[in-house]
Amino acid sequence: MSEKTDAQEPAILVLGAGYAGLELWHALERQSHGKYPIRLVDRHPVHVMRTELYELARLSEAEGGVSPWVVPLRGLLAGRTDALLTGTVEEIDLAHRVIHLDGQRVSFRSLAICLGSVPAYYGVPGADTYCHSVYRLSGAQKLAQAIRDALGRRSSGVPVGQLRIVVVGGGSTGTEVAGEIATADWSRSVGRTVRAPQVRLVIGALPFLAGLDPNLIARARKLLGTAGVELLEGVNVRRVERDELELASGARIPFDLAVWAAGVQAPPVVRAIPVEHGRSGRIRVDEHLEVPGHPGVFCVGDVAEFIDSRTHLPIPATAQAAVAEAPVAARNILLRLRGRPLQPFVYRERGVIVAVGTRTAVGRVGGLTLGGRPVLVLKNLVESAERRSARTHARGKRS
């Protein structure tokens, strides 16, 4: 870690270089005109394109290469050697306005917490031990390689039978992962003809794609069926063992590989902060994205629970919401430092698109429910634009 600690002038700290943190850091840079020191803090020297980690076949073909899914953060330094702090945030002390970073204290003048999320296992025994996850790049890589290796062994005749993969979680993540596994060209990945895996999607008590438009849900259900994905609905997982799931009903589902995509929660370091928390340990923020009782401390992205005043419901923990929150939080950080009134955040969803395999998607855009390959093309275009934007930022350019 290259920073000095308490002896330096307290800076505006942005914790986390995901979609929320990266967008917020650049918004602060644009809006502050160099008046305040601003530092971006992350465990790794790269920004991960997290929404693209479901591309499991591509990940397996990359054989450990990660360049399509990461953006180096060193370009963000723009000649300032102290702009990026690398290290693990071990504690966030709002009372004393310091963070503990790899055992060192770093003071802050203002703080933006953008540390993303981690898998939520809900106390299910064995879930974190025997299930793969796609919420981090390392986990997605491990799953991709495991599928490729298992299919490769089967193509050689040992062991025989179709590869059985079970995905737990009926939200957009589980849907996209199940569809990707069922429709990917694994023969190309393995290098010889292989039989497609058998994929089961286990959906708990919460309905399939809960909260989305009913027409979109119906389309997604049909497309998954066409892809060969079996949906097991209304069943919670009681326990995960080495090669089978035990359901709350007592039924057992054997598997060769299991994927846990049942939800996320705030990281432990965020859940430990003594403030009001909402669902899954997210920090409840006010209409300005500020933590009540802690002026100058803001939360953006997955760590924040923001209640929409129109629906009285939390806005979704998505990359789209995080990117929308970031410039408002940046503006309010600077307004707070200048002693001026803060501006409220108003969320306007641009649309929802869920990929259902490698060749099709469903979406709700402009009030219309759509499905098919054109929707997948639109999703890919949006993600390509986000990728270009991130890489442009990393080269130090400004819009």
C-alpha cells in the first residue's frame, strides 16, 4: 500500500472500484476541479465487469486470461501517485472518521461506501462449501473451468452420463447462469463433441423473477424451457451436501456441480458499521443517499438501501441503479463540503433485460415487453457501451 496515513490532509475516500465506485470517483473528479484530494480504494488494481461474469463458456476458453473482463485502475492515477489506494478495508469507523486499511488508519473528510456485495447463503449448511458462485471473477472462472473439465471427462467416456448441474436462485442471476450453461457451445470450449449439461433451476419460496413484469416472466419461463432448463419452483434448500441438495420438503436432488445464485448481502465490514441497516445488511440512506446522523458519509450501489418515495420499496441492487446514484452522490458530497443544500436522488429505471441463454433475452423497455435475439443484441450493446466507458475512464480521459 502506497499511502501515508493520518499525517496527510483527510481526503474524500471512495471505497470500492466497482460500477458505483468508479462512476462516482470520476464524477467527483469532474465536479471538484481539483479542489479536494480524492482517493479510490480497492482490494485489487482492476475494475471487474461484473455483469459479464455469466459468460462461462468464454471464461473457460480464456484459460485464465482475464483481460476481456477487467479494466486496469492504474490509468485512473492521471499522474497522481496517491490517487489509488490498494488494500482490504478492515473497519469503517464513522465516529472517528477513519478507515482501517490493511492495519493502517486512513482519515477521511468525506466518505462514499461503494463496496458492492457478497453471496448470501441464509445459513444453509454446506451452501458456501459445495456450491460455486459467479459474483466474483475468481468464482466465475472456477465454475467455468469445472464445467469444462467435467464435460471433457465425459466426452472421454469416464464417467458416463449427462453432466448434472443445479442452479439455486430464481432471480435474474440464476436465470442468466442457467440459460448460459444450457445453451453455450461447450463442444467448442472442450475441443470435441460433448453432450449439453442437464440444468435444473431451483427457485425458493420467492416467485421466479419476482418483481418483474408478468409478461416478461412468462417469456423467460418459456425460453428457459426451450433451452432445456427444468424449473423447480416453490422449494427452499435446507442443506447442501457434496453431491446433492436436500430440500425443505425432504426431497433430494443429486448433482455433479451446484451454483448458488440465491442472492447477495452487504459485505461483513459494512454490516458491522453501527448504523441502521435494512434488508441483507444494506445501510439505509436518506433521500440524498447520505447515512442519517453522519454528514458527509454516503452509500452507493449494492451496499445502500434507498427507499423510492413513489413506490415505498427499495430500488433494485443493480449496476443500472448504482451508475444512476453515483453522480448524485458525488454532487451531494461536494455540496455538503461547501455547506449548501443537498439534492434528492430520483430513480428512473431505463428498462430491464435478462439474458436467457447465449442466443436470446427478454426485456421491459419503454413500456414494452420484448423477447428474442434483438433484445439480447440490445443488452450486448448496452454492456459494450459500459465497457468502453470504463476503459475510457481508465485511460484518464474526461468527457
